[in-house]
Amino acid sequence: MVLYISVAIIVVFVLWGAFMPSQLADTAAIVFQFAIDSFGWFYLLAMFGFLIFSLALAFGKYGRIKLGDDDDEPSYSLFAWFAMLFSTGMGIGLVFWGVAEPLSHFLTPPEGVAGGTAEAARVAMRYSFFHWGLHPWAIYTVVGLILAYHQFRKGRKGLISSTFYPLLGPRAEGPIGKAIDTLAIIATAFGVATSLGLGALQINGGLNAMFGLRNGTGPQIWIIAIVTVLFMLSATTGLDRGIKLLSTTNLWIAFALLVFVFLVGPTAFILDTLTSTLGFYVQNLIQMSLRLSPFSQSKWIGDWTLFYWAWWIAWAPFVGTFIARVSRGRTIKEFVLGVLLVPSLLGFLWFSVFGGTGLHMELFENVPLAAAAEKDVTSALFMTLKQLPLGMIASGIATLLIVIFFITSADSATFVLGMLSQQGNPNPTNKVKITWGVLQSTIAIVLLVSGGLNGLQTASIVTSLPFAVIIGGMCVALLKCLSEEDREHRKRERKRQKKLDQLIAESE
């Protein structure tokens, strides 16, 4: 039922985007703008609340509880685990925006800061940390943790609706639960379809920078077709071989590119940037988390921060479901610290190296990167790498990195869609995964040709508002469940202690 309803709704939106792309884009933009204008405060409070909630779980009395049976061991090594969650969570986004976002903020910083100045550069780096740091990983942490707890500790299905069982009981499997799962599938499918299309644009930009391949719909369709074959091959090899192998390989390639740019770029400047920006980020975290501009009506927060928050929330069902699937055997504390802190620190390092290098070239070497990024955001990374020694080789590695991140994300998304459409099956069949993979690529191509990608992306983000409310409900249900488990644990401990005391008394 959920599968058929989801596919029907997706098909309707795809046809709308194919035949009336501008109308879809305009309608979705109006709805999204209404959500931002009317509920911007809610997005900020919700994201900050999820961050506080995840930290409270890690350092509170529930941190010792395992996501599984008490004697379960983690299914994957720490390195493989970090690689998979990082690649799925936002790997391709970091490669794409690592240079482009700081340069964009440098030209048009938030209210009260003049563009193109040293202060604008400092603020640009701080907000790049903010948008890609603790807050997005907090939303993935919360959703992934709750799903993993119910799936592996309580033996429930790996569905968003199953996490409401403590509040709804059997009704979680009724119409309300089916509506929640349908929304999860639609948000995931829309997000993946737009990412396939946008990823094709990014790869096309890299091939254009290296080989002069023209930017156009034809090459982008071929890119989607080739990448589809590659991620379908990975999807059919299973989680332990396909995604795990690609993720660990990608992390090594990303590390090699990071070290290369760090060593041949302005190394001392990068280290200074990392240190000072991290300090500013921590110092201003609460202020940035709750910052709106009601008195000036500035659009910057809505265009950047609220857009990002909505996007991360819309992606939470997909990323959270996948992270949960690979996290059995971790304690709550280990899960939170691993998912929240390690990828955030890697992101900070990435932005410092690539964003710092781009800003150094802009400020001190008179390379007009910011203007180029404003004109074509896909060119920022490759223009930066071309200024370095062995720049063409570095550009080739960066393109390969984008391709593999792209394959990994599409592979894991197909896996998640298979899970969600097979009643939470932790190992969906290849037939279902292939069906979703082909459907996703077809949607991306149709919308790329018609120009409807942006409309579908905005439509995906519109789902973030109800999902933020759903995630809040998931948190309440988790606390109820954890509290009951803690009471049972203390009750058993009292019985055990009483029995021990009786044995000691009898022996005396």
C-alpha cells in the first residue's frame, strides 16, 4: 500500500515537472517561502533542540544502553563505519561547496558585514562551519539513533512509523503510520532524484574544466546513465561489499586530496584559519543557532541557514535510516559522539583547507575566484585546484571523488528506498533496489531535460516542515521508551541486590 501510494504521488510530481516545470518550481517556491517566513523560528528552535537532545543522550544516564542486545558487538570497524556514514551524509556536498560557499559568503555576507573585506572572510568561514557542522549531523544523529534503538533493541521494523509505537501502540501500523512512511519515501525519492541531476551537473563541470567537455543536457544524460550502471552494480553486491568498499576507498581518496592541498597550498594560513574559525564557531554557536532578522527583514538567513536546515531535515529519513542500519552494537554514547563529532570535525578541516585556500587566493593572490563562483558555482573548486602545482591531476582526483561519492549516495539511497518499501526489510531484494535505481535515474533525466529539477528540489524541502514535527514526536517516544527501560533495569538491580543480601545473610 505504502509503495503504490508513494510511487503514484512521485509520478504525478514528475509529470508536473516534465510538462510544466516553471509552474512546479513557482508553486513549490511559494509554499517553501511561506514555510520559511512563517516558521523560520521553528526551524531554528527545532535544529538547536535536536543538537541539545543528542548531547543530553550521550552524556546522560542512557548513554550506556546499546543499540542492540547487551552482548552485541559493532557490525563494522570504526573506520568503515565513519566512512559509510560520512559518504552517505554529505561527502559530495563538501567537495562541491568546500570552496564555493566561503567565497559566496565572502561576497554577500550576513547583515552588518561589508562584502569583500577581511571581516567578511572570517564570517564566511564561520557560517560555512555552522551550516555543515554540528547541526546537520545532530538531525542525522537523532533520527539514526531512534531508528537503530527501535530496530535492534526492541526488534521493531526499520520504519519511521515503528518509532511511534511507544506513543501510538498498534495504531503506528495503521493509517497514521502509513502516512509517515509514505512521506519518508517521497522525501527520499525527491531528494535523490534531484541529487542525481545536480550531481551530473557537478561531474559535467569537472570534465569541462579538465577536458573541455561542453556543459549541456546531452553529456549530463550520458553521465547519469553511466553512474546508474555503476551504482546498480554496487547495489547488487550487497551492503558489506558495495557501499562499504566504495566508502572506505573514497575516504582514502578524499584524505589524499586534502593532504595534497594542505601541503602545496597556504599551509600556515590554513592552520590559522582552522584555529580561529573553530574558536569563533564555538564562541558564537548559540547566537548563530537562534539568529533571525525580524527588524531589518534581511533575506540572508532564509536564503542560506533556513534553506540548509530545511534541506537537512528533508534528508534525515534517508540518511538516518542508512546510518541506523550500519550501527548495530554501538552504545548510545558511542553512536552520538561518532555520528555527531567525527564528521563535523572532518567537515571543519575540509572547509579550512579548501575554503581557506580559495579565500587566500582571492584576498592575497588576486585570483578572481569569488566572481567566478558567483557566475558558475561548479567552477570554484576546479579553478582553485588549477592555481596549485599539479592542478590538472588534482582536478582529476576531485572529479573521481565526486563520482564515487555520487555512486555511494545513490547506492545507499536505493538501499534505503528498498527498506522503506519492503516493510523495513534490513536486506531489500536486488529486484526492488534495481527498480528504485532505474526509477530515480529516469526521473532525474526527465526533469533535467525539462528544467524541472529545481522545482522538485524545492518540493522535497517543503516536506521538511511536517518532518520536523514528526522527528520531535520520535524524540518524545524515545524518551518514554528509555525511561521505561531504565525503570526495568533499576527494578532488576534491586531484585539482584536483595537476593545477594539474602545469600550473604544466610551464609552468616
